[in-house]
Amino acid sequence: MSFVEWLLSFVYKIKTFPLIIQITIVLTMFFLISTFALIITIYTIRKKHNRVQKLLKNSVPEIKKLFEVVLFENEKYDELEFFERFKDIVEEVNRESLDLAVDVLVEFKNEHRESDMYLFIINSLGIVEHLERKFDSRSNSEKMDAFQEAFVLNLNKFDSKILVHAYSKNSQIRNEARNSYLALSTNDPYRFFDEYSGDLTKWDEIELMQYLKLQSERGNLEGLGKWINYSKNDSLVVFLIKMVGYFKQKGIDEILLEKLEDDNAKIRAEAILTLGELGIKETEQTLIERYYTEPEICQVSIVKTIKKFNTGKSLKFLQEIFSETNNTDTKKIIGEAILNYSYEGKIAFQNLKNSLKGFDLTILKHIETPLIKYK
Amino acid sequence: MEFFVKIYEYFIFFYATTLILSYIVLAIFSFIAINRYKNYNTDIDDEELLNSKLAPGISVIAPAYNEELTIIVNVKSLLTLNYPLFEVIIVNDGSKDKTLELLIKEFDLVEAPFAYVEKIKTKPYKRTFKSQNPRYEILTVIDKENGGTKADAFNAGLNASVFPYYLNTDVDCILARNTLTKMIKPILSSKVRVIAVGATLRMSNNCEIEEGIITRVRPPKALIPRFQELEYIRSYLLGKMGWELINSVPNVSGGLGMFDKEIAIKAGGYGADSHAEDMDMMTRMAAHMMNNRLKYKIGYIPLSCCWTEGPPNIKILSRQRTRWARGLFQMFTDHRRILFNPKYRRLGLITFPYIFIFEFLAPIIEAFGILFTIFLFFYGYINWNFAPLILFYSYTFAIMISSVVIIWDQMTFKYYNTTREVLTLFLTAIIEPILYHPLIMFFSLKGYFSFVTSRELAWGTMTRQGYETEKKNEENVDKKNKNDQNPDDQNNSNGENKNKKNSVFDRLKNKKSSGELEPIKT
């Protein structure tokens, strides 16, 4: 009997079985075939992986060596010569090998190894074109890579590419594009500041902050303060106030004082902290007057700001609120402010220690001991 | 009788088929979730986070009870985590061995004045230790009276923590250095409040560990931990990643989970008497959010960030699984109001019923099935033409789903260096349903029985063998190190294990931290 005849007779036989058994046989065969296919897939994945590993093992140290001599040892090549040297190492300059080159450059940048020759390598190998291809790729992970690699390599030549993605239907890509625009655009980096829908995520803040750092290095941070007034998005306003303090932006005292009257306690709290960061000491009395009418988040900000001002004028106030508050976390912050509040503060802290007992005394000892890093 | 047998046959067939279908759906869901994760997360994200002033603080909390064999290596592992702002809190839950003494000696600890606030009630807190060595300034050791459960110790750690997020882990776990950066990312990038994030755990039994850092991952040599490795990958990559797509993750493992501290405290912390503290905590937090009509998300990442020592033999496996089963029973007893309750939406109508029917009831149904098959055998009711086929149907499916999981694992990150190691796992999948599964069923039933008969069950400690850091490396240890070993320790009645521990400690002490160590980066 041939195989075909056997198969046909088997199929005929199956038809005579109860339905449940028929289903079971079909599914069992499906499971068997799938398992076999999966094993082949595992083998294929591993084979590809091993090939890539081999390439990495052989090429990456050589690529690093070549890049290092150009970047840090000032060895001179012309662009064509450098391209040929790179080609000798990787055998073929393609997507895969250019990705390796970008990875090596990103690694150097992340290790803060600075050089004026990065642009030479980028131009010689056509990395801008390579990243443009990644921006145009259908794969979202390629696009995400391109955004980040362009930022790390400090390439701001992708306005048009990013603009396309800034209106993408995919919210993650759209978000990444809008954040990246701040760092990668030459024309109007703040263009998308007022187009954020809903609250910023903490990740948005982290990304925006590093892009702002880049703008700060380029000397393009002047317009930041105005957005505090323009924006209707409270989470963006909170973030921008924080950044104004971080980058020590001057000339926005009026805006900050205005924000002290905002309905949103988070905005008020951040404005208070930024007054401290910018050292606007003339507001100290205003802050003390506000203390009792503000919610806890703002009260904590007021204490931190007074500690930052460190004028020596508010010691009595700090002692007063220390004895009044029942919240241990707030007490720790106030106690720490007293301890670090000039020479008088240290004496007042010791006096407090002598007068207090029990858990309050433990709080003071907790603040004082250098053994506890995070109070 | 025949009618009853018929009903039973149909029940089993549809039960098994529903389970199979659910696995297929979960496999599809997890595929989508893994791809989504891979598309939007890169290693450059880690660098961004590490260099950011806005990275939120994380408290790493690890309870310890009689962990003298591994405590030092594991605490060192926790201290090597790569993150800009974190603290490590070890809660010594009234250990009766030398756990605390070893910690004091190794990390140069002294008692510190610590304003400990009992936000969650625990067994009495005794004292806090901090290190005098600036290298270990982020380490805090809390000493408390034994609470009988890991949950009580976690609560004490929560009370002592200062940061808004915490990572709960076990001291027997070795974490990947980038665990914190990887696990905080879903919290940072979500517009909805993420109350917890989990990641995959694997077995450390055959891995190379140097100074508390995993440097080479291998599947375990011994059969029991290798079965468990496969089981863990299946449970995390297929189960939890699948559930993550529809925001219905049933629990975040007690071995490795990141939580929002504010919500954890508002939900009342860990159930102090719970033996399934992880699932209990997750359920409390989710219920708290739903009771207060707050939107929430539970995240999962497909990366393996944690390596734990798996039970090396059946005896220890039995102890571990009995405790888990008991904990599951306790969980369904404590949170019975959630089961099939529409008020709790997906949790009450999908996740809880699924876990109840396909995890909690499964060992009971299986055991009943075996007994019923024996009965049918004696009464001649077994259809020998088709019975093996039905058995083969379930068996082939089990192998197929394990193969899918191995592929998902390879898709995520290739932890094993060689193809042979991957194929070892596949071979494990072939024998797992025959050798391992019946054991798990038996231990689960034992756990249920123990819960119903209210037998006491102590803190979930597992007899540790300690990390050997590869026997081949031990051969290279200087003779001097051996001679320097404390003679008292060599004469200790703990014998073999103790000596093994000493050699590792001394080697670690003498080894200069060098650039040779290349940690596994996920």
C-alpha cells in the first residue's frame, strides 16, 4: 500500500469516529506539526544570532580601534580612505555594519569621550543617510532607535523627517517625535510645546530635560520662561517652572510670583521651590505668611526654599513650625532645615535636642547622624 | 453509570480544550505585548535615565530569615545595582542563625538612631543598622522580631523606606544590574498610574556569579531546577506578559516586583498572615484602586532580571510548592468577595475566575481524573482505542506551548550562549509533563490539605546550597585563602556547606573588583 493510499484510508477511517475524536486527531496533528515548525524556527533564530555574534566578536574591536585613532589620537584620513578602512573590517557596508558603527559612536558619546572628529566619521560613512532610512523604516523600533541615536550623536538635520512623525497616528512615535524635535530641530525647537495632550509622563519630563540640556549647551534656552505663561497644560507648566530653576533662567521673577496665586497647588509648590533655586530672597517673608494657608505640598516647598535662602532671618519660624507639625516626614524636613540654617541654626538644633524626649528626639538624631544618607 | 461516565468525559474534554484555547490566546497576547515592549524600549533609555536628575528614588526591600549561607553575596548583588537614586533595605526577621552577625561584620554596621514610623502594623521593630563604610551608605538593615511570614518583614521594610517606589525581592535573588532602570520604565512612561511592575525570574543554579553579579547564564544541570526554569519562563513570558496586554496581570512575583509605595500603604500593606504575600498584595492594591474608582495599570516586562536558587531536590520542591498551594488557598479564602464580582471588573470576572478554575481547581480535577480512571479501568469502561489519543492530544499541546515559550524567550533576549543550551530546555519540555507535572499536582494537593487542616507553616525559607560561583573558579582560589579560613568555622557541625560558604566568602573578600566582570545586561 502506498503512502497516499494509506493516508486516504486513514482519513476515511477518521470520518467514522465520533466528532470529538475527529477534533482531537486534527488538533494533535496540528500540535505536532507546529512543534516541528517551532524547532526549526528556534534553530534558525539561533543560527542568525550566532552569525551576528561572530560578526560582533570579529568586527567591533576593530571598528572601535579605527574610530579611536581618528577621534582621540588625531590620525588623519580623508573620507574615502576612512570609508575603505571601515569596509575592510566589515567586508560590506550595509545596514547591519552601519548599525554597528552607530552603536560604537553612541557608546563613546555615552562615556562622555568628546572629540571634534565625530562629524568626520558620520559624514565619511553616510550615517545621516543611514538614520534617514531608519526614520523612514516601517519598523517602529527602528524609528525609536533613529530618534535616540540622532540625539546622542547631536545631529540636528532631521526637521522634515521628524515633522512627518510628529503627526503620526501611533501615539508613542508621535510623542517621541515631538519630544525629539526639541533637540533635533534647527528652526523652531519649541514648536510642539503647546501640543501635548493631557499630562506629561515622567518619561516625557526626563526626555525633555535632556533635550533642554542640549539646547542650553547651544545657547538656545532663552525663550523657555515665556512658555510658563503661554501654556494651558498644568503638567507642562510645572515641568517648565522646574526647568527654569534647574537652568537658572533669570528675569522671570514676575512670572513666578504670579504663579504663587495659581489655583493648582502643584504649580504653586514648584514656583516656591524655583524661587529658592533662583535665590529670590526678597520673597522670604511672603512665603512665611503663606505657610499656614497652604496645603502640605506647598508647606514642604516653603521649608525647602527657606533652607535654600539661608538668610538666618527665619529661624524662629522654623522652630515654631517644627513644634507644631505632627507629620514625621515634614518634621524631618523642617529639622534638617534648622540644622543647616547657618551657625544659629546648629545651636538651635542642639537646644531642641536638649529639650525634647522620646520619638521627637529620635527624629532629631535621625536627621543629625551622617550614617543615614537619605533622611 | 454510563451516563455519568459520558458527562465526565465531556467535562474533561471541554475543560482541557478551554484551557488549551486560553493558552493559545495568551500566547498571541504575549507575542503582541513582547513586540510592543521591544519596539518602544531601547538600551539608550537606560543611559538617559542614569544621567537624569529626574529619576525617581527606589527602595529595594529584601527580607531575610536564616539566610546565613547566601546573605553576603546577595546583599552585595543588591548593592551593585545600577541606578542613580536607590537604597537597599534588608529586614532581618528574627533570624536564629548568624544572618545578622554576618551582615554586621561584613558591612561594618552599627546601630543608628532611626525614626521608624509604623505606617503598617508589624511584629515589634527592634533597631536599625547602618554602615560606617561610605561604600555601603545606601544599605539599611532593619532588625525585628520574627513575624512568621515574609509579608510581615516586607511591611517593616516598607515602613523604613524613604522613596516613592520600592522593589521587593528575596535575599536569595541575584538581580541584573539594570533591573531598576528596566523596571521603572513602564511606571515612568505611562499616563495611567502604574501600581506595580513585574519581570521574569530564572534559576541561578548553574549560572556563573562573580561578586554578586551574574556573568554567564546557563540552564540548570539538575533536573528539578531545570523543570522550574522552563515553568518560570512559561508562566512569566506567556502567562503574565499575555495578561499584561489587557491589564489583567494576576500577580507580581514576591521574588521581583516594583510597586508604588503610596498605594501599597493605602491598601494596608502586605497581609501579615499571608503565605502568598505577592498575589495578596497585588489583589489588595488593585481592589483599593477599584474601590476608589481610580484608573490603574499593572505592568510587566519580558526581560529576565532576577535569578534565584531553585529547589535542588524533590524534598525542597515539596516544601516550596506546598507553601505556594497553601498560600493560593488562603488567597481565595481571604479575597472570596472578588471572585465573580462584577464590581471588580476584569479582576473579578476574568483574572480571578481564570486563576480559580485553571490553577486552583486544576490539581483537584486532575487527581479526581486519575482516581476515576483507575475506577474505570477496573470496571472496564476505558475505551482503549481512544484513551491514548486523548492523552497524546494533551501531551503534544504541552510540548508545543513550551516550544512557543522558548521562541518568545529567544525573541526577547538570548540569555543562553549556545544553541545546545536552548535545545536542552526543549528536551526538558518533552519530559516535563511526565516527570514534573504529577509532582506539582501532588504537592499542591498536599498544600490544600495542609491549609484545610490548619497545619502550621513557617516562613518560606528554602534550604540553600549557597552560590558556588562555579566550581572551576574555586580551584583557582589561593591556598592562602584556604589557610586563612576561621578554624572555628571549619569545625562547625554544618560541615560541607559551611566550608563551601567560607571559600566563597574568602574568595570574594580577596578578589579585587576589576573590570574583568562583565555582567549580563538584559
